[in-house]
Amino acid sequence: MEAALLASTVYGYRLLARALEPLGYTRLFHGLLHDGEYAARLRAPGARSQPELEQLVQLFNAMLTRLYEERLKLGEQHGLLDRLLEATPSAVIVFDFDGRISVLNAAASALLGVADPVGKPLRHWLDGGLPASAAPRCASLLEQLDRLAPDSGALLSDSDGRRYRGQRGHFHDRGFQRQFLLVDELTAELADSEHATYDKLIRVLGHEVNNTVAATASVLDSLLYYRDQLADSDADDFGTAIVAVKRRNVQLGEFIERFTRVVKMPAPELRPADMGALVDGIVALYREPCRSRGITLAWGRRDAVPPLQLDSQLMEQALLNVVKNAMEAVETTMREQAVSGGTIALSLQAEEGGVRLSITDSGRRLSGVPASQLFTPFFSTKKGGQGIGLLFVREVLNRHGYSHRLAADAQGDTCFEIWLTAP
């Protein structure tokens, strides 16, 4: 009986070991899954093992092989996706489940211009809790992106006047929805399209108006011959009316001519030019008109910069428009607010890779003006203005390839900045 009991204990132990052996393989398989060791394989059982255990091990190894292949495939796809995201010129911003930035490519980093954006929502830079030195340069664009509704798109613009197409979409990750933003700059595309449209429109208007003005002027000159045939009491009124119509006729012709000068502008002839001396001439020209209006026009900073390749005549005409607009804006603000003085400060600053020219005035006429409306025809902050001056300035700067920005600075003053490319 003792021998039988001992034999049954040994046999029962062996049966229990064989019964628990699959659990051991299951624990090993679970550990490999938990550690992500999909390249490892379970060792096959011995020759005396049961066929079911061999099938179980083969099944586990087949699952590990499949998982390894899927992981390798996903890794290659992620690598390709990462390279595509870095190479694409579109800004791509991906958010986590809580709306915080989790992924962004190089174009998005350059567009946002903020430090350490990962882990922060877009509202982080818009709540006013940051110091002025940490404020992003594109706060207006960030605000528009934050307001963009899910699964929708819109045309956006920043404070520099550049335009973008923004699209907010979503995808599912582990059964939950995550959102992403795609932002494409459309400045060049829209500028070319707008320029072609304005060119055609202004040429047609110029042709029709000039023909009408010429014919009307000839008829008015002919009518003046009949003034002597009228009574004295009527002759003066007749002559005054004809002269007034002729004057208005001339003004209409000059109005159209200003627009046609923009679309007929010749290509710039680039030659070495001293930008400091060029601006000095403009300061000398406008110093007395500014002084008579109580406006101080002076250099704030004037670095010694190397000669720049530009068309001096076109650039001088563009800067004359900017300074003239600044003088008129300051004069209007002084009159409306009953203040006795204003300022126009110029700055010529050498920077790495180029030169920055700034013209800042205390007119403060850009408050509440959307950036997308600046540099467009027929829009002006001046009463009765047609927006021709800024349209001409933008055309000159674009033809030179100079970046520019017109916006209010931190103090609310109007600042026109031009980045001049060094030779």
C-alpha cells in the first residue's frame, strides 16, 4: 500500500506538471507580449511532450512571428510618414486626446514660432498669461486656428498679411477621436491671381476712362467758344461750370493713371545703392512739412550697411509713399485727439543675413483693421483714400523679393518693416 501510494503520488505529480506545463508557456508568451519582444520565440517542448502542447507552442510562435512582421511594417510606415511630414511644405499639427499638441513637423514649428509647443494647447499662447518676450509672432494666426471648427476649412491671414488655407480634420486612435490641423500658405498663389485680376480690370477701366476723358475734354473746349454768344449774366456761370467739369475730368484721368502706373510698373533695374543715403534724402524732403505740422521726423537708429542691389528710383518712390502715409496718419490723429505733437521714427538695422528698415509713426491708424485688408486696392484707413499707395509699395517690394510687414507694435504705434536682402 505504501508503494502504491508512493507510485500514485509520483504519477499524480507528473500529471499535474504536464497539466500545468501549458500555463508556463502561456506565462512566457504573456511576458514576451508585455515586453514587446516579438522577435523572440518559445522553445519547442521535448520529444515526449504531448501533441497538444506542441501545437500550442507552434501557435504562440506563429502569433509572435505575425506580430513581429506587423510591427516591422508599421515601423517602416511610421518612418515614411515621419519623413513625409518633415519634407512637406504644409504645416501639420496633431493633437492628443485632450487637445494638446503631440506632433508637429518643421513647417509647423516655423509657422507657430513658439518654444516647446508639445504638450500645450493652442490657447496656451492666447490667454494673456505670458510675458511680452514670450508672445508668439503669429498670435492672430494661432487664434484663428484655435477657432477653426472640426472637419472644416477656412482662409486665414497673419499680421504680416500672408494668407493661409487652414483645415481641421480628425482620425481615430485606439477607438477615440483625435484632431489635426493642415495649414498651407497661399500668399504667392493669391498674389499672382489678384495681380492678374487687378491688371486686367485696371487696364480695361483705364482704356474706357481715358477714351471718355479725351472725348469729353475736346467737347468741353469746343463749348467754351460759345460763351461769348451768351448774355453777360449767363456767360460767367457757363464758363465756371465748364471749367469745373474740365477740372473734374482731369482729376478722373489722374486717378486712373495712378492705378495704371502700378500694373505697368517696369521690372526693377538692380544696381548697388546706399540705402542710408536714399532714406536721408527722403528725410530731408519731408522734414520741413513734418515740422510745420508739429511732427518730429528723425532717425532712431542708423547702422552702417553695405550697398544693396535694388532699383533706387522705384524704392525711393515706394518709401516716399510710406513716409507720406505716416505723416498724414499722424496729422489726422493729432487733429482728432487734439494733441500737439507726433513722431515718425526711422531705423536702419544690420541683421544676420540682411538689413531691416523700419518706419514707425504715432498715428495708430491700424487699430481694429484686419491684416487681410491691408495692401489691397480700394481699401484705405484715410478718409477718401483709394489704397493705391500701399498697392504700389507692395508691388515694388514684391518685385525686389523683399519681405515686409505693416502692423501695430506693442505700444500701438504703426510700424512698417522691410527686410532688405544683402548682396
